[in-house]
Amino acid sequence: MTIPGPFLLYIGFHDPHRCGHTHPEYGAFCEKFGNGEPGMGIIPDWHPHVYTPDEVQVPYFVQDTPAARADIAAQYTTISRLDQGKRWGRERVGQEEVGQGRWAEKGWAREEVGQRKGGPVKRWAREEVGQRKGGPWKRWAREEVGQRKGGPGKRWGRERVGQGRGGAEKGWASEETTATTWIGLMLGELAASGHMEDTLIIYTSDNGIPFPTGRTNLFDPGMAEPLLVSDPQHNSSWTQESGALESDALESDALVSLLDIVPTVLEWFNISYPHYNIFHKSGRVHLTGHSLLPLLQPRALHPHPPQPEAVYASHNLHEVTMYYPMRVIRTPRYKLIQNLNHGQPFPIDQDFYVSVSFQDLLNRTRHQQPLHWFKTLHQYYHRDPWELYDLTADPHETHNLASQATYATVFKQLQQKLQDWQNVTSDPWICAPSGVLEDSGVHKGHPVCLGLDNGESADDGKGSEGELEYEPLANRLINIIKEALFD
């Protein structure tokens, strides 16, 4: 395919996380970058949709104010890059697009819209079908539309639109087809290379949304991420009923996390996890995640696939000045958060600080104006050492139950499970904040938490006086000598 002039392949982008503190000229989320305005450059196959503040859905954890709505709208525009072209129904394709240099391949006929899932080249003019050889899709005659083998959705006739492979790409409407997406480009390349039937596809993100209570937090909005997995060995959910947007793709409410990706990939390739340790310390490294493949099996065959009873999370810092380590265990009903540096106000990162959302909260707080938020900045900054939430009764995580006697048993059980996980993962913070981890010298091979007497509560899950495993040093020395002589 001949491309007129230089081009930029723009795939990996940071914009959804915010970029306004480094490149404010492009907008809070770089939503102006590539939109064709002077100085913004142009992304040829992206037609930005500019949202108005009243079009957005404000989640419970963001204040419902004009400033926050405008901030969300800006991110909406940036996210539209993941759906390049947006919706291009028959009424939108026609002569106004032809010959204007917007597409690498010109001449798109209105009649053909919606008949094939676009790859790098989208719509095919009827008179041009079968007359070009460039691009991964080669020649597709009109009579073959709907019969072709390539493409993530296999056959894409007009009557079959909406039947594509589930997962990251689901619904395709015949009247208003999403032309192509970055995800679609990649899936198209897989299909063109003949590897759609033997490739496991995982689509996810690295953290929650960059708004209050989201990214850098381990509340649910900070931990919530998209996770779409497509397994060709269980492809019963790849097709849909004709013309329907509803997919029969499996939706699971199982507790999963990014820790499950490595076990999933290892099982997919039938690879055993290697035996090794870290930093020459005793104890083999164990993966604490679980393979997701059992969750993808048809429900008729496996109506109750095995599910983990809990997922775990950890966070130490975002920026180097934002030291605020947290450890979390989350079950279907409860979440326990340990804030190891709870004496310090919760830190704010640079890009979020200059955002209109945070500045709105800051200015409203300073001027004692209504926040229209579900908490105050003081509550956001200052957190208890332990936070226990009943997510069934309190999904917004606003009522800390850690100090309530009614939940003492649940609190202790979750503390113990969290500590066990820290042991298995050799967490260096396992003794914090009430103790110091000693795992070398006389304690080599027998790590122990030694108390600091620093005023932190002894009831922190670390055992008596903040110690996890206490033995008199004389006994420890004797045991080390015995091991050296007789083992």
C-alpha cells in the first residue's frame, strides 16, 4: 500500500492517564492531539467526537460539578481513539470523504458500509472491490462479501453484521457500523496471518481511572480495570444472533486480577513455573494468581468453575515523593486495606493536582463551597491504619468497620490471610509499621519481625508486641548451628 507522505504509527499512548501537566497545550488528556486543528497534527483515521459536559456519566466517586464533567468529557474524546472512526453509518459515508486525503485508500461507496469489519483499510467501493492487492485483505469481490474467511469476525456479509468474535470487539450494527478500532487493526492482522484460531487474546489496563478515589488508590475505583479474554479453544461466544448487539459471550463475576495473567499464559503454553528464589533467599517463589482459562469454558460443561476466594493488591508509591504503601485483600463481600504510612496525608500526583477535577475540589474546599462529592478532602487525605468495608452493604467504601466489635472476627481472619500472602510473596513491608524485618545474619533463612515500640498498635496482625516470629537469639543461634552441622 502506498502512503502519500510521512506518517506516524500512534498506538501506545499515555493520554487516558492525563497529560495536562506536561503538555497542557494538547488538553488535559491530550484530547486535542491529532484532531487536525493548527499545531495539533492529524491522525487520519481518527474522527474525534467532542463530548459536552451534559453528555457524560458522572461516577459516584467523582464530584458532580461542571468542572469535573468537562474533565470527564475530555477523557471521553481521547478514549475515542480506541474506536477510530467512531460510527460510520451509511449516511455518513459518501462524496464528502472521497479525495480529501483522509484515508490512505479513497473512493468509499455508501452501499458497502457495514459489510466487512475494517482492517487497516476500511470501506471498499463496489467498483474497486477485487481491483486492488494492497493491504492484508487482498481482493474481495462483491459476491464474496459475507463469505470470506479472514477478519476477526470471519464472515462479514450485510446480513451477518453483528456476529463477530466477542471480547474486545463485540457488537457490529448493519446500519451504523463502527468502522475500525486499534483493537480491530490488531485482530485483523492476526486473522490475515492465519493465527486467529490459535491465539489467546487478553485486553486490560494497568490501573483505575485517573480521578478522585481512582488511580493511586486501592479503593475499588482504583483497582477496577477492563479484562476481556478470548480463547479460541472455547469459541462458542464468538458469534451472535443475526443483527443483534447482545452477545452471548461469557461474563464472569469471579474475583480476578492482573496477578492472574502470568498463570493464564503459562497454562496456555503448557509451561510449568520455574523453581527459583529471589536474592538468594530461602523459599521458592510461588505465583499467587490463578489461571483464567477455567473461567472461559462453556457453562454447560463447567457450570461452577473454580474461583479464588480472594484477590490481593499492593501499592508503594506512584511518584517518588508519593510514598504511601498499602496492602489489600478483597473477597466477594469484604475488603481490608492496610495503610502502612497512615500518619502522612494521602499524596497527590502532579498530573492529577493540576487537573480541573482536583482544582475544583481544592477551590471549593478553600472557599467552603458545596463539593457535590461523597467525601471531603480531609477524609480523602487522612486515613485509618486499617480500613474494613462490607462491599455488599457499602459498595462505595464509606463506612470503615475495622474498629467495630461486630466485625472483629472478620477483621482478624482477613488480617491473617493478608499476612499469609505477604509471607508467600516475601513482602519486605510485612513487619511495617510496628516492626522491622530481619532476614539476614543470624536470621538468615528464618525471617522475623522485631518490634519497634513506636506507638503503633500491637493489634496489627504481626503478633505479640509487633513480632511475627519471635525466638530468643540464643535459641536461634543454636538452630542455625544445628542446621549447618547436621542438615
